[in-house]
Amino acid sequence: MNKTQILIAVGSLFVSASLINSFYVHLNDSLSGFLMGIGIGLLFISLVKIRKSSKSKS
């Protein structure tokens, strides 16, 4: 696995863990938003890396 795939996996894990935890355990909004934000940020970074690598190849 390269770094981009790891970022996608970890970002998806953070987003899904935040949603699952909010369903079973009452988290305060700041913690839930923090976990969701980290996950979305990691996914965004991985998409930017994919775009940069595809531009450099062409």
C-alpha cells in the first residue's frame, strides 16, 4: 500500500468510527466534530495527492 491508500483508509476509518460511536455512545458535539473533521481532512489530502500524481505522470 502506498501513502495515498493509507490516508484514504485511515480517513474513512475516522469518519465511520465517528458515526458509529455517535449512534451507540453519546459523545459531545466537539469530539464528534473533531473526529469527523480529521477524517474528512485526511480524505481531502489523499485526493489532492492523487491529483498531483496524475498530473505529474501526464
